[in-house]
Amino acid sequence: MLPFHRTNALLLCKARLILLRDGADRRLCSAQDRWAYELEWTTTRKGFGSRVYRDPRFDVVRVVEEAARLVLAGAA
């Protein structure tokens, strides 16, 4: 069996702290994440307690606006 070195203990401590941080982050934003999920929005985690929520329907608006610009540019 390999000896348990201090670096292994530090890695184990770091892993536990990351798990605690992620758990706290999820608990902190759980209500907003659930709300976004119910609205079928996309959620992107950006850091501790930071999220970006997007409504994918705005992608359709961009496509329609671009098509209108192309049509108007061709008509001019």
C-alpha cells in the first residue's frame, strides 16, 4: 500500500472544499434555477452565485431581424 503523503491530504481537503462550495452555490441559486427551468430558459453558471439566464425564444427574433435586413438590403 502506498503511504499517505501530505500532498494527498491537501488534495483531499481541496476536493472537499470544492464540493462544499458547489453545494452552497446550488442551494443559493436553486429557486432561480427552478424558475428558469420551468420557463424553459437556459442557465449558465458563471461563478459562485452567478448565473446567466436566457430565453431561447430571442434567438428566433434575431433570425427574423437578420432576414428582414437581408430582404430590405436586396430591395434597395
